[in-house]
Amino acid sequence: MGSVTTKKHPNGLEYVDVDTPLCKARIFLQGAQIDFFQPVGKAPLLWVSDADEYQPGSGIRGGIPVCWPWFGMSDNPDWPQHGFARTCIWALGSVQMKNQAVELKLTLNISEEDKLYWPHDTRVEMLFTLTDTLTVSLKNTNLASYPVSLTQALHTYFPVKDIHQLKATGFEGSKYIEFGEGPFKQNGDEVLFNKETDRVYTQLADVQALHTPDGIIEVSRENSHSAVLWNPWIDKSQRLSRFNSDDYQTMVCLEAANVLEDKLTLAPDETHMLTTKIGWKS
């Protein structure tokens, strides 16, 4: 039938361990961050740098970090990049198993200190559905009496074995900003990698594919018209924390997002759910 248990990493971080006939997975309470997901009989679908030491207070360099309530740098340069949710300890709520599928819910605990960054009354939840595919949703509900605006992303790291052999498809007709410049119109449907890539896409179709030496990873989004495609390449890899200088060769990020003109403004009592679903294409 399978099991869902809570365990502790040697460095002290608590996580939920999932082991079913369909998949194995690991989800940390810090950041509500899944760092491992592997369908039974197939290769893992998430990448983590082996330079990361899983230290409390630091987001894990890999898996799916949660960027909330802003993506990238805040307007305040002293505030943490990609928001504060990825280093908070989330509360584990409901855990259900149905027909070998596991559903988990984690809720963000916003401390008094965090209210410096986010003084608004909101409920923020992460929902995971684990079968032979992985579905992750970031759910926002505005409990305030006024509109609340934010940007966010599910910063998914994928394993690609050899970045030089990767082809990403599903980009026809989209626009993108790269290194703060643009918008540029996507030329054709596919993207190849031979240099640093840091693109924020808008007007993007709901499904993309990563054609890797191990097979095709299909990546879909719901309630998102924007996404981020990122590989740091050689020079930036030298500067990144918790990242080996050659890690760029074996990973790529394709992130479901609500950024730029796709940013969220929630009316009072309004709920929005950003969802990404990933799996090996058969």
C-alpha cells in the first residue's frame, strides 16, 4: 500500500518521506520544498546540487523552491531574494492516500518577524499530489479587506544529464525578457542551450517539454501565463552558493510563475492556485 512518514535529516531539517507502489518522494517542512521525486521504474524528475548541505535557514539548491511573495529581488534591496517563504518552517496539515496516490497539504506560518515583509492577512498553502507524476500547487487566499498584489514562482530544477543535448520545446508564439532586456519574440518552438540562459516568458502555452538523453519530461502549468527558463552556464556557476562549478551541465530550471504582467492581484476573499505538473512522457 505504501507509507508516508516524517523523518529528520542529519542536519536537523524535518521532512515527509513518501514510499508507494507508484513513486518515492521527499518533502521538507522548511520551505515546503520537495527535493526528490522518482516514479517507480523511471529516473528521478528533480535535480539537487551535491554541494548543498541542507542547512537550516538556507533554501535547498534544487528540487522546487517556493518563490513567494515576490520573485527575484524585492524593491527593498535588503530583503531576501525570491521572498521569505522558502526558508520558513511550514506546518504539515492533511495527508491522504487514495488508490496509491498521496495528497499532502502544508500551510505557511507567517511569524511576527516575517510581517515586516508581508503585513497582509493571507492564507498560503502548498498542495502535493504524488502518483507516477508530480503535481504541486501554491494556493493563495486573500483574507484582507483590500486587494493584495504579489509575484511568485515554483522554481523547479530538472535533471538533464548533458545540457548540450537538451532541447526545450513548446515556446512558439511566446515573448520573453532576457537579462532585463526585451520583450523579444520567440523564434520558433524550441530552445537550445550553448550559453547562459535567463528568460522570463509571457504569453506562453500551458505545456512545455524537455527533451533529454533520458527521455522527455513534460511540464504543464495552470493559472499561469508566465514561466522562467534558466541555466547559469559557466561564469555564473562560479559565483552561485551551494552550487558546483560544473553543475550547469546537468540541470535546467523551468518554473511555473506569475510574474511581470502576469502578477497576481487578489481581491478580498479571492483565491488563486498556481499549479505545475511534471512527468516522464511515455
